Amino acid sequence: MKAVEDEVHKSTRLQFHYPWFDDPPLVEERLYKQVRLSKDERAQIESMQSVLRAHVLEHAADYTTHYRSPPSPTDCFCLAFGQVRPAIVVTDDIGMHLLAKEFDLEVWYGHELLKKMLTAKKVERELVIAIYEALEANGDIDEGWRSAKHTAFKKIFGPKP
């Protein structure tokens, strides 16, 4: 989505955390997979985004515990998009999960999608291992991923030591 690209390109923090974002194959894939919205869909998304964003601003303290940032306007757009164009939003952003829960929206963690892709044989165990190694090397693994390593991916990594 253009909004996500714009948010990453305007944020040095996001660029630091996701240095691979502008790798040519990923840029090419995003250009190829762009979604066109009708006027009606765009209006519905903007309306829902506005409601979500107002809720975030009204309850900002709920989203900023443990040094987290509250969901951004782009985060709200993504959640709204997932409702208008029935799609599951996949994110490890805790603030987005909290907001989605407030509005009963379906959101998955990255490890949930990875597990479903592994089960459907869309990815191989080597990729799962590589993803975990990259997350650990970058210091970007959270408790959810740590837990899933020895539960959802027990066949690959074994039970928790």
C-alpha cells in the first residue's frame, strides 16, 4: 500500500528496523500487487480509519505502555482496509492488536501467518529457520515469536529447553 511505503520512507526509525524494505525484489512485488480501490471502498476505509484514529487519540495512554507507540494513521488505515476488503491484517505491532481487539477486528501475528504458510506447504522449514535466525540476530524477536518457536514450530525447533 502506498500509505505504508510513505510511512516507512518518512521515518528513519522504520527504515532502521526494516532496511530490506526497499530491496528491488520487494519493491517490484509491491508494484505488481497494488490494490485499486473504488470510490465507495475508499470512502468506507477513510470513515473507519477516522473512527479508529479518534479512538487511538482518545485513549493514547492505553497504547503507550512499555515505550510503545500508539497506532499511526497508516496503522488505522490498514485495519480499516482489512474490514472493507475482507482481509486479515498481519502485524506484530502490539498497539495494532490492542486496537483491533477493541473493535473486534481479526489480526494475526507474523508467526501465525508463517505457521499457516508452513502447514499449507507454501514455505519450507529452512525459511522458517532463516526467519528466526534473522529476528534473533536483529534483536527483533518478541515473546510471541519466542513462544511460538517451541509450540507452533516444535517439529522444527523442538520443545522449549
